[in-house]
Amino acid sequence: MSFETILYTIDAGVGTITLNRPDSFNAANEQLTTDLQAALADATTNDAVRCVVLTGAGKAFCSGQDLKDAPAPGDSKRDLRDSLNRRYNPIIRAMRAMPKPVIAGINGVAAGAGLSLALAADMRIMSSNARLVEAFIGIALIPDSGATYFYPRMLGYAKAFEFATLNKPIAADEALRLGLVNMVVAPSAFPAALAKMAATYASGPTQSYGFVKHLLQQGMTATLDEMLEAEADYQQRAGTSHDYAEGVNAFIEKRRPEFKGH
């Protein structure tokens, strides 16, 4: 697949999507969101992909919407609702629905909708020189692309309100303390740490990861009884998989399992 604004490679089970507009700090224009939707669609259905990495080229992860490409105030031909419903919301939904682990490699600043992209991933590895910036309130807009869903769940209401309204960047060490990211590493160690985590997931029981991802999201709003029923259903499905049989045999034979992802 060929793209104008992203790089998409598949190697050893890892589908790596690199936002590739470094001169604009990977700001999201129309073409980038179109390319990203297409790459995510392929990664979702491509059996060669067992883990997805989303990262940025150059010094930034993603600086958010490219304001040069945004609807102008008063433009009757385009509106912000259209931009969200057509461009950003499908990306967030695709990342959350994908039955495979998605890792955000936050190599630099993640701001506005770019931060929402990072928060939509299942795991976040952050370079120590990167930062998270809410950004929307600085131009009198509200957080979008799922931000108002992710902020309170990750931060709690009080911290979420503070972050969403004061536009104060969060440094890497603070992001780790708040639970916004899973790991912070030095810039020199960042590529290796990201690759190691991706390889771990790409060699694991992909179907089971997808089940866990679905159940954890359901568990944020469901009752205990609903989750007990759902767990019983998905455990039965997991128990009929190739990887379950391989995992049990490997345990008995005292060796490392060789999961196939199904």
C-alpha cells in the first residue's frame, strides 16, 4: 500500500504506522486522516499484522489538526462536526474496535487530536523529552476525538477538568505518575523499547488480546453480572483456540509457547 502522509510497514507481525509530515510536526490534514483510516483498516483485517504501532516521524508524535487545513471561521461549506464525523471519529473507533493490541509510540509532542490518537491506543510508550498538550482550549474549542471520554477515565474528573481548561502541558514523568502512559524511556532507548514491546505482543495470543481488549472496555460501563456472563462466553471461545492448546502443551513440556494468534 502506498500513502502520501504516512509510512506503513509490516514486519514480523508488527504493523507500524508512522505519521510522516515532520515539517509540520505531523499535523493532521485531510490527506493524513484519509491515509490513517486506510492503514488502520488494513491492519485490522490483515492476518500478517498481530500488533500495531502508531508513532510519528521527526520530532513530534502528532501536533493535532493542521490549522492551515481546518475549516475557516464562518466557512459555510465546511464545519467542525463534519471534520470530526468524517475524519477523526472513524479513526478513534477503528483503534478501539481493532481486535489487536495498538501501541502508541509517543516520540515527541502529542497535542489536541494528536493526543486523542495516543490515548485511543491500548498502551503508550513515551520518550522522556516528549510532552502531552491539550491545546483545544487555547483556540476556544473543546477537547474532541474521544478526549472527553479518555480524560476522566484516566485522570478522574478534577484532574481532567484542570488539564482540559488550563492548557498546561504534561511532561513525561508526570504523565507516567498520572497513569496516562505505561512507560517512559530516554530518547536514545525509545526505538528499542518500542520495538521490544511490539515484538512481545506480536508473538503472543492475538485473539486472546482482542478478547481482553473488548472485555475491559465493556467492563467500564457494565454491571458485575454482565461481565461474569461475558467472561464465561469469551473464556469458552478462548478455550477452543489453537493458542490455548499450545499454551497448555508448552506448560506441561516446560518450554516457551509458540502462539499463532488464533
